[in-house]
Amino acid sequence: MESQRATKKLGLIGLGLMGRPMGMNLLKAGYPLTVWNRTAARADELVAAGAKLAASPQELAADCDFLLTIVSDPPALEEVLWGANGALKALKPGSIYMDSSTVSPQLARKIAAACAKQKVKFLDAPVTGGDWGAKKGELLFMVGGEETTLTEVEPLLGVMGKKWFLLGPNGAGQTIKLAMNLILALQVEALAEALTLVTSAGLAGEKLVEVLQSSMARSGVLDIKSQNLLKHDYTPSFPLRLMYKDLTLALQLAKQNGVTLPATSASQKTYGAVKAAAKEDLDYSAVLKFWSTK
């Protein structure tokens, strides 16, 4: 295992709330790591811990056996892969590319087809678990792709996460991730609505949360996000702008599949109103602000 870690060269593109701690865990596990980010200063912590900083995605990809990307949205991913000095054309035959961004299943399949032409193995593997899960190495990976490729990267996943699911062919990971985030968004918005109802009636929101946590309505996300809502602390763990993006992607996928998602459609409008009014980056629990702007 130690010799494998010494010889396998890893590349990481995307050093945001999730990417930086994921990279740090790979370094702590002894893997050689090269990184790139559009804002180079975000690499400082990882470089100080032993990572190399590449000048471009293309330079990074040309020198790695395993590439991991985790960027904000489909346009950012397409630019990293196909833009000037993009990574995709530089990936070596036999290497593995795993994308942990949240994008459309359609884009995941487009990437898979491009990788196949270069004899590069590809997994779409978006994550859930928040920035705290990334820091603790307790992320959950939702994977689309070949089982043999997943088996090859399991040692790396074990450094960054606690569990992973092979859900189907390329695109399956992204489909499940969009469905997951749809549920999280609706749950947190429902709690925000309920708290608004309770406080408008003159009662403390803590009373609702106390009952909620002893009831069938309790959930892991509400245990965490209820504290943000009660304290009005919207320090981003998962930014609202990204949740809005994911709801939009879910609605686009639903349209392609000929299904209607009425609750998701309504929720997207609510998150969109808060996003439009925000002057800073907020956690998606800031959906509660919708009622303060009325």
C-alpha cells in the first residue's frame, strides 16, 4: 500500500469548501498531490502541506494517474475540461478521471464518451456530507460507471469518505445526487416555513424544534440545519447558490424525462428569491430569509 501511494500521482482541480479538505486528507494519507484552482491563492494551505501547484488544468492532467475534479457548476467543469489549457486532452491512456462536482447526468455521459475515446476510465461520483464531512473524511460518494474502475479507486475513496454506492452507468451518480439534494432543499425549506408559522404566532422556534427532534419528522439534516435557523447563522457549509443550481438541474432533468416536480419548482423560486437578494455567500439554510424580505 505504501509503495502504491508513493507511485500513484494524484491531481485535484477545485479547491473550494469541499475540495480543499478532500485534498488535505489525500496528502495526510501520503499520496503525492498536484492541485489547480482558478483562484490560485486557495491552494496555499495545500501547497504548505506538500502539494504541488500546477500552472493549468492541462499541465496537471498530463502528470497524473488519477484526476479528481470538484467545481461549482457545469460551465466551470466544461471550462476546466475543454477550455484553453483544458485537462481532458492531456489525460493519459489508462488513467482514471473522477468528477465529484454536481452537474447534469447528460454532461457526465458526454465526459464519459470523451474519456472513452482517449482510453481514460471515468466515474461520475458526486458527494454529500457537507464541509464537515469533507474535513473528517466521512463523505458519501454516489457513483456512476464501471465496477472495475470503482474497485481501483476504492483506496482513495476510503481516505475521503466513509461509504460509496455504485448506482449504475455513467450519469447515475449525478441523477441520484440531484434527487438527494432535491429532498434536502425541500426538508430545510419546510422547516423554515414551519418556524415562520410558529414565530408569527408568538411562540419560540425552539419549541417546534424540541418536538420535531422527538418525532417521526426528525432527520439528520434538520438536526443540523435547525440550529442554523434558530441562530440565524448562515455561514456556508453548502452554499445556497449551489443548492439553487442543483434544483435547477433537477428540474431540467425532470423536463427531459417528461415528469413534473411541483414542490421542487416552487422551492426553486423560493431559493432563487433569497439568492437574488443576498449580498454575500450564504448557506442554503438561509432560505429562512425569504420571509424577512416580504
